[in-house]
Amino acid sequence: MEVNTIKIEIRKHHVTPGLNVLDMVIDADGEKIVKQTQHKDTDQAYQHFVKEVIRISKELAAARIE
């Protein structure tokens, strides 16, 4: 599999006190997923998603070229 670009973008679209409306764009391997999501500031699932994206990004950045 040849992957030239992996892009994950999360943009605040609209902010209501305590509620974030976000545009999430994932573009990888020729597939583009665009989803508007709503999350409360305390949403554990969303916070976990962001932490996992950061962890995976760091892991890829530090990976040895084989």
C-alpha cells in the first residue's frame, strides 16, 4: 500500500458554552472522511480520541525507516 498523505484536521466550527461543534476531516490513502461532531467539554470519548491521535502521530514520527 502506498500512502502519500495522512491528514487529520479538527477545526472548531462553532462554540456554545460547554459544547464544541467541530469539523473533523480525515484524509488518508485516497479516502476522505468529513464529519461534523458535537462534544461537551467533559466528553471522555473525544478526549481519548485526541490523545490516541497524538500518540499515533508521535509513534509514526519516531518510527525507524525499514
